[in-house]
Amino acid sequence: MRWYKKQFDKMTTLMRNNSGFGWDPITKKFTASDEAWENYLKSHPSHKNLKTKSVANYDDLKIVVGGATATGNGSLALGVDDTDATTFRDEDNLNFGM
């Protein structure tokens, strides 16, 4: 777990503190101009693998060690006063003779 946390810390350092960096979900790589990479790697030489290596489990690491949570896309709100779910009244139910 410590190894995964250390890897994720490298990735979050890259994304949080540096303008010009992004994430390509297709190639699963961090993206930036060559100049941005050069400047970043001067102060973080141990992170050089982030430039060339695909990080297939980045999204999973965000959840497991990064404390990320689900965004709620596609979820239903089932509160007392408001609901996004389809509701049925008793008369909407069909009698199938059971």
C-alpha cells in the first residue's frame, strides 16, 4: 500500500502544482509540452517515468489511496421532498392475476 501511495503522490504533485499538465484518458498518460516536462523534471528528477510511462491504474489509485469519491453521475436522488426516480402509484401497478 505504501508503494501505491508513493506512486500516487508523484502523480498528484505533477497535476496539482504545475500548469500545463493534463491527463489523456485514451493513452493513460500525463501530457504537457516538452518545455513543461523539462522544467518539472529539473525539480523532480525521480518522476521521469511519468513522462513516458502509461499509468493504466491512475483512476483506480485516485479512489484507493487518493481519497477520491464517486461523482454521482447517473445516480438518483431519493430525498423526502425531491426525487429523480420514477415513482408509481398503486393504480399504476398492473394485476397479472397472481
